[in-house]
Amino acid sequence: MEKTQALAACVFCFGMSYSISDLAKILGLPHQGDGNQLLTRVSSWEDADNSSLIFLEISGKRITLPERVPAACIMAPPAVVRSGWNAILSDTPKLHFARAGQLLQPRPLGQGFRHATSVVSAQAVIGGNVDIGPHVTVAAGTFIGDGCILHTGAVVGKNCILGEQCILYPGVVLYDRVELGNRVTLHAGAVVGGDGFGYVSDGKKQEKFPQVGRVVIEEDVEIGCNTTIDRGSPRIGAGAKIDNLVQIAHNVQIGRGVIIAAQTGISGSTVIEDWAVIGGQVGFGDHARVESGVIIGSKAGILPGKIVRKGEVYWGVPVRPLREFKRLNALFGRLPEMKDEIDALKEALKRLEDAFRDLQHRISESP
């Protein structure tokens, strides 16, 4: 490996280091213990060492606290921190731990490396400090902003726009005219801008319906491995986080800060408003709408045209408010027993009817 390749390959792998006191100050939190202790990474309890930051969140369950923390520092609520611990004190330790992780292991930035096997059109505009890895293809008319990283085998089509510090992991494909805001991350195998799934039938043949328009993904969006977003003017709002293996059809509108878990399928022209949370394996019919802040549990089914109103947690197929789903689910578990009871009642009713008919017959025949 050439020197420039070696440098580019490793320069963005290293994290940062902060003393406990400096990190606490940046986060706006108090601390106790040795403020000069250096922290270089966040970790789990199992993988912690003498340079790690770990966290403890109280979930309501009884826990036994250790006498000694297996790390350089713990982030935890003040009520559970022992006097001998190095600690950063937080009432929301999971949130502040996430922020600390972004400081200790910041987003990688390109260093201006371009691999010899990459193919970049002379009509493409490449910003400063852009890394272009092996076998990457960048087509004509595309603009790539400063500090982007295009990993092995990424393909960027014609007339795309990539904002600053975007990351395309191996095998990502952007079809023509895709637009990414700043700091968008696309994980391995994601495909953006493929043909929307639209056909019109005359009863003899499926005619392909034209899918025009572009895909727009706003800033700070992260999209998981092998997720697909079809063209036909979909828009993904700023800060949305989309898991692996999600299918987003043409003209879908996803709001700011939306969370979508794995294996969810979203049919065409669906709207998911800001800060909604969608569980895994949820299925959406076309033209559905999810209002802002709604939470939908895993494996739910949303019928075409359904409006899922704000202020509720939803579950089930078809989707319904969680309290209603729980009530119906409890009844569903009793169906075998209820069937036996109904069968017994039907048999008892039949005996009564037979007895009543027999009584009527005897009365009619009496003198």
C-alpha cells in the first residue's frame, strides 16, 4: 500500500480523547472523582477498560451496584453514583452518553484520497478533501461537497448533488438526480432513486407508468444497509433515521426526526409526519398518513388511505390504538375457551328448544 493510501485508510479511524472534566464541561454536566483521567472511547460494561466511558440508566428494576466501576468513568444519575467512582452525573445518562460518543468517536471526514481504480467523470465537480475509494463511479454533472467519503464500489449517477461530509459505504447506489443534504450517511447496499413500482393494466398487459422526479434526502439523515428509496419525488426530512431493509416507494414524504425500524414497507404517496416512530415490519398501504409524534408498534398494518391520528400509540393489523389492541388481544387468547362455552350454550339452547317443542306438542294433544 502506498503511503498516501495508508494515510487515507487510517486517518479517520482514530477517535478523540478528553479528560473527564473537559468532557463534562462540554456536555454541561457536573462530575466527581479524578477530572484529569483521559477518556478515549465509549463502550459497553463488558468491553470497558481504563480509558472507557460507560453509562448506567435506572429502568425501575432493582439492581445491585458494583463496588468498583469496570471503566475509567461512568455516566449515571447522581442518586446511584458511589463516592469512590469517577463519574459524570446526568439525569438522562443514555442521551448524554450518545452525545459523548459523538465527541469521542466523531464522524469521519475525507482527506482527499482518490483510488486509482475509481472512475470519475471530467464533468463532475468534486469538492475539497473528498475520499473516493476503489472502484467508485461518479457520473457527469454530479456535485460532491467537501469532506465526503465514497467507499468501495459506490456508484453515483448523473446530476446528483451531495452536500458536505456525506458518507456512502460500500456498494451504495445513487441513481440519477438524487440530492443529499449535509452529513447524510448511506450504509452498505442502500439504493436511492430506483424506478418506482407503478403499472397500469388494460387487462392484457401491464403498462409501465413513468416515474419522474428526484429523491431528496435532507441533512443528517442516516439510512441503513440494503434500504431502497424509489424515485418519483420522495423526500426524507432532516434528521430522520431509517434502519436496514426498509422499502420506501415513490412520492413518500417522511418528516423531520422520524425513526423507521427494519423491514418496514411504505407504499406510494404515504406521508409520515415529523417525529413519528415506526417499529419493525410495519406495512403501509398507499396514500396513508401518520400524524406527527405517533408511535406505531412492530408488525402493524396500515390500510390504504388510513389517517393515523396524533396523540396515541398504535399496534396491530389493522392498526388501532394500543389500549384497544391489548383488550382485543386478551380476548383473542381466550377464543378456544369462548368457543367451547358458546358450543355448550348452543347445545343447552337446543335442548331447551326441543323440550319447549315437546311441551307444546303435548299441550296441543291434551283434551
